[in-house]
Amino acid sequence: MQQTASTTARPAETSFLTPEEQRMLQLLADGLPLDSVARRMCTSSRTLRRRIRAVCDRLGVQAPIQAVAWAARRHLI
């Protein structure tokens, strides 16, 4: 028996990213340097890099630009 996309158990794609993560990816998509993104998010550059890596790992991508593309394709940013 074949399963269709509507019958497979899969979390909604919007649950993959928090609003803060969406904002982070949007700022990266806008071309801001990491230091500027960190300042706008009121965090350190080191913490920002850790958050970016966590998002990339969760989405199964290798680079921040791939995470940005993933979110853009799903109209999350």
C-alpha cells in the first residue's frame, strides 16, 4: 500500500524554525555580516554562530546559505 504525503506522519515545516531563527535567517538572507546580525539580535557573534550551526544541523544542511535557501523555498523568510 502506497502512502501519500497527506497520510505520512510529518511535523509541519513551520515547526522547524522558531520566530527568532526565522529572523536570524532573514537577516543573513539580507546579506548582513555576522557581527551585524548578532548586534541586531542582541547576542554575541559566538552565540550566533552556535545558533546557526544548530539550525543547519536540524535542517540537515551543511552551510548557512543552504539554511537560508531552505527557509526561502518554504516561504518562511
